[in-house]
Amino acid sequence: MSETEPQELELPNRWQEIRADEIYCSSEGRNVSFSETQLQLGILYDSLGKHLKAINKGIVSPKGNSGLVPSEESGYEFKSKILGKGGDRRFHGKIVGGILHFPGKMTNH
């Protein structure tokens, strides 16, 4: 890789390792970013990083899977869905300039 090519950053496993508005690449190959508000919500409500793992996994069938599923919130395309403890919360993301951005919208299921 030359010095002029942008380096793709892998999505970390911990909210504390993510920098606000930095673009990361999920294992699915999707570019994602997070606002400072989203990072604070993740640290507060997702200490095990289950939502990060779901975001990293990418789009899944809505039934019986952890991952990204369509959001029912106006203006948002996807939401993180996890199973088990912490599964009552969803983090919503919208596509901005081809990047799935999580601005800090959280709902309870």
C-alpha cells in the first residue's frame, strides 16, 4: 500500500477504542462511523460490546439473529439487534455519504 492510499481501520471490539467520526470497516466490508454521543451510549449500555459485534457482523435476518436489521425509525436505515442480556436496546444508524453512521439514537425494544 502506498502512503497516498487511505488505510482502512478495522472496527475495534471495545467502544473505548473507537474515535468519534473516524471511519472503520466492518467484517462485512461496510464503512461505519460513530458520534461521540453514540460512543458514550455504547460505553454505558454495552459494556460487553455485543452491539459492536452485531454492527461488525452486518445485515442478518430479523428473526433469531444478532446483527444489523432494518430500522423502523424515520430517517434511519439499520439498527443493531442482539440476543440475550442487553437485547432490549437498539442503536440506530443512517447512511451518510455511503457510510453507516451511528449518531446516538437508541431505543428500547
